[in-house]
Amino acid sequence: MIFKQLFDQETWTYTYLIADPVSKDAVLIDPVNTHIDEYVKMLDEQGLHLKYSLETHVHADHITASGHLRQRLGAQTGVSQLCGAETADIQIQDGDIFEFADGEQIKTIATPGHTRGSLSFLWRDRVFTGDSLMIGGCGRTDFQGGDAGAQYDSITQRLFTLPEDTLVYPGHDYQQHWVSTIRQERTTNPRLAGKSREEFIDIMKHLNLPKPRLIEEAVPANRRCGLEANERQDTVAVRETARPVRHEISPQDMVAEAKQHISEVNVATAKQLLAEGNIVVVDVREESEYANGHIDNALPVPRGVLEFKIGNIPELADKSKTVLAYCRTGGRSALAAQTMQQLGYKNVLSMAGGFEAWQKEYNRKS
């Protein structure tokens, strides 16, 4: 088998190539958009065809190459179903198995904490941990639905229960370290070794790190698999590719599932609520959509950055206040409403039909 650990100096990101020299199947984990041409050249030189491009989570410090690799090479993109990356081909679930080559398997291990959708991938004797577990550290937990308690549980109950000689390949390293082992991290990691859950939570609470420089650009871009909002999401080549062993959830399924857990109102009811006042209106579309027309006094909070922007908006400080979310047709707002509920908001409504329905019924642009 072919295995390569690649490094992006700008963001200290590791990308991993796993490939079979016989079948020529290849998999990339956490590719970076500034290295697309290098990946394509590397694959071409060895006659490999990229089957999967997998993400350990929606990154905040760099933009993924997955979407462009899909367009250029026909690879399938895979991101956790909890990350909100609706354009990914595969909405990955815990336990999914990616089969490639002759009997090779990559097993998915859900390791939430750094983000709600953080994953680790186990292949043979090595585990690719993304930002969940690093060499002598772990990823921060103060944005994107991060949860220090969940991270402690993920590491101690899922990763640390792997065989102790399992090789640990992280998503980043800032000290020129390349690989560790489960035994080494379990016994020497300063944030985890000998620490109780409460002690770990306290450590993470007081890190006081500056937010990633590219977070406002990277998170929404990575939810589009690294593509611009106006770029095509389909592949330039279609070929038979095996799906992971377990069912997948389409973007439509995700929206339908979200609507089972949130409250929707039609345009007429929304207009009545606005007239009564004491309601916050949130436009979760992209900034360019908002600029082309929006409901009066709506707050622009694109869904892709909702989790880490929402805490800085004074109008949303009171989580008991009624919030009306809308997008273009009602899909993104349903997902945003569900996210806001998970963040503790008590009365969030999604406007069915979105801004298109609003314009159609009242024949006006706000």
C-alpha cells in the first residue's frame, strides 16, 4: 500500500494519502485547496484514481480541496452529517466503513467535541484524528458547537480504547511532530493524562486562544466543500464508486429531518408576528443574497457562520425571545432553527417558502 503524510506550512495542516498500487484506488483525508495541483500531479504520476476525499470536520483554519477534486477527478466527498455540509456526496455517520482496493477499509469513529461533527478515521494500525486528538494536545472547543466534556468522552472512551500501539496521525501539529501512538497520548498528553473530566473541562475553558484567522471565510466555504457559492457542485466525470457501508442522508433528508423538530410558519403568520413586534428576524442566506433584497430589519447571519457569530449579536442575547429565521426557500432556515434550538434558544421559527414566498405573496422586495 501507498501511504503519504503531506504538510501545509501555511496552516500547519496534515493531509493523508492512502492508495493501492494494484487497484489504483486512492483516498485523501483533509486535503487543502492551495495544493490541488500537487495532489492531481501526485495521483497522475502514480496512475491513481481518487475514490474518496474525506474530512475529519468542517475546518476553521483552511479551505478544503474536496469540492474541486470532485469536479476535476470525480471523487466522492465525505463530511459528517452533523457538520451542515449539504453539498457533500456522503453525509458520514459513526461506524460508516469506506471500502476501496481489494478488502481495504477505513472505519469512521465519531469523536465530537472540537466540533459537533468531528470524526476520526481508522485504517489498519493507524487512526487519523483530525483536531480531536493531537500530539501532546487536542483541538479547542470554544466554537462550532464545541463541547469539552464531549471531547473528553470521545478521546477517553473511543480513541484511548484502541490498541495501545495504534499510530496517531493528527490533523495539525505546530511543533514539527509527525506521529504518535495511543499509548503515548494516553500516558503523556498534558491535557489528558491523569486528568479527570472536570479537570479537562476547566483546562479547555481557560485556553483563551485567539479565533482562527480564516474562520469566517473557511467555515462557510468548507460547508460547500471548498467551492464558491456560485460554482457548480456536480462532478465533471461520473463513474461507479462504492458508497460506505451504511445508508447516507441527502441534503433533502437533512432538511426533512430538521423540520420534524422545529416550528414552521407561513408568510402570512410571519407578517402578523412582525406587525406585533418583539421578534428578531434572522436572514441565514449568504451576504450576496441578503444584499439583493431582504425583509426589513432582518439580521444577516449566514448559516455557515451562525454558530460562532450568534454569541456576538446583542439582539440575540435573550434566548427566550422569539426568533424568525428565513432563507431563500425554507431549507437552510429549518436547519438553522434546529441549530439555534441546540444552542439553547427557546422559541425559534422557520418561515416556510423563504424569501421567495415572501416576494411572491406581497410582490415587493424589502
